Amino acid sequence: MDNSEKNKSFVIDVANERTYQNQDRDYNESYAKWRSNTENPYAYQYIQDTREHSYVAGEGYVQNKADAAENFALRKCLGLLGIIMLVMLGFDAVNFFLAKSLNLQYAENMVMFSEKKSHTRANIPLWFAAAFAAISTAKYLVGILLLKMVTKIPIKVALPHTKNKTLMICNSVVIMLMVMVIGRISNFVIAAVMSFFRIDSVYAFMMNSSDPRIIAISVCLNCIILPVLCEIFFRGFVLQLFRQFGDTFAILVSCVLCGFSFYDMSYIGYAICCSVILGLFTIRTGSIYTPIFMHIFSTSCNYFLSSVALRNTLTSKVVEIAVCTLIILLAMVVYSRLVKSESWSFNIHGDPSEMSFSKKVKLLLSTNTVALWLVCVVVFIIVGTRIL
């Protein structure tokens, strides 16, 4: 071993030595290069020669710890994310006050359980439906652009795609459809419990209108535009940005923020559970296309079932039960094959991180901007709650 190789053996470089599971070479190289930029405050970088020590009077020889660098970067990332979530909440506030100014129930993109058996259609102006869709779309576009512009995270990292994962993506879609069915059943139970306390709950996110133009806007918004943008933001930029602090923590951050973005007591739990599944499959397949397809297919199926169920006829009930049963049977077949072939593993290894998981969670909850956003979310939930 020559002197240069011997010297390298004493150097710890957490950015360039880190590889991210289930990702290709381009992803790892792009992430390492981005993190190695000493002028980037949103990246966790630490280089140390283990032979070097610092002397502090009264304390003796001490080593510079990597957790200090990680703590600083995590604080910067959480502070920025809190600000961006507040900006995005502002777009929802605009939709809320716009609906209130027209004496419409917020947000006219929700069908409540109390409305399920009423055959009335919402009287929504076409221009409002278009404005609501535009504002909702702008909300995610602004969030994505802000994260990209401020952090300068590479597109190869923010929107990863590992090839040859087509079969796993298809299997993940089927599993997600089963989660959607379980969620529908859970929502019925939650709705029954909440109605006992005279609190209304969300049945489906859709514009229940008789105008075909508004229905078209609703389908495009809820089944295509929002699922794509939601996954690009939460499972793309947010999840990938926080992977430097550990995959488990990155999934936690993305699912909590995504879940609480729905501002509804009956839907937050379901949204968080779905977000966990989406995050796990994103890391398992190494591709942003996985959560996008999972979200599109599950939301579209849920939208279709809700549209059928709103007819409140015997035929509609039979169709809903038949489709849900078929999905469950198909998911059971897919799951059994995955287990048999030993391909069923989320493959989430131990997270290399200098800070403990509990410290990172405490920092998440104690970040001022994140805490302020959570308070605003609670206010939105209270304001948006419907009393029967």
C-alpha cells in the first residue's frame, strides 16, 4: 500500500462514501456531488482525518463530530420545508376564501358522507371549478420550484428512475389498490363513528356536479394532475432531499406532511398510511414512477367507485362490492406470488446517520416553521369541520 492509499484509509467522507439502496450509479454520483458542495447549507457533508484531533483548554483533545454537521443541515432543510408548506397552505386558503365569498361549502372538491344519499348536485360555477383547479395545481408547482431553486438538488436525485423495475411497479399498483379498498371500508366505519358525534366527514375528493365540463375538470384534477404533482413533490423532492438523514426519517417526513395536507380528520390517518406505503415502494424500486402510477390508479379507482356509489341504487352497490372483491382477490394472488418467489421485501436497510432517530423527530417537531404550519393545519381542520 503506497502513502496516498494509506492516507485515504484514515479519511472519513460521509457524502462520497454513502450509497443509497436500490439506486443506480448516476443517482449516487449526483447525490455525492451535490452534498460535497461546501457552499450548500442543505447538504450533510463531513470529512475527517481520524488521526487529527483538536485540543480545547479545560476539555482536552476532542474530535469534531459529524452529528454537528448533520444537525445544521437538517435544521436548514426543515426550516425551508416549513416555509414552503406555509406557502402551499396559502394557496389552499385562497381556495377556501374564494369559496366562502360565493357562499359555497369548502372546498367544493369534497363530497361528504352526509351528501352520499342525497341526490342533489352542487351548484358550482364553471369559472370557480377552473379557478379551483388552477390554484390547486399552482400550489404544488410553486412548492416544487421553490425546493428546486433553493436547494439546487439535482433532477437525477429529486426524480430518480432505476430501470428494469416494471414488474415490481405493476405489483405495487395492485397492492395499492388493495390499500385503497381497505381505506374505503375504514372510512365507512370512521364516518359512522363521527356521525354519532354529529361531525361530517369526507366521502371522496370530487366535484359532484351535473355539468359535464365540471366533471371533466374534476376527473383531470383529482385523477391525473394532483396525483402526479403530489408524488413529484412528496416522494420526489421531499423524500429524496431527506434521504441524506436516513431513509426511515425521510419517509416519516414525507408521509406526515402529505397526510396533514388534506385538512380533514377522517382522511388524515388514511393519507398517512398510504404515504408510508408509497414511500416504501419508492425506495424499494428506486423510481419516482412507482408512486405516481400507484397514486393515479388508486385515486382513479376510488373516484370511479365513489361516482358509482353516489347513484345509491342496487346495481351501483353490486358493482362497488364486485370491484372491491376483485381487487382484494387479485392483490392476494400477487402477494402470494411475491412471497413464494422471495421477492417481497421492502429492502430497507439500517440508515447510516450520526444523529439518533428520536433526536431527528424532536428537531422536526420543534422547528418553528414546521410547528407554525401544523398549528395552521389544525385551524384549517377546525374551520373546515362540518357539523351535521
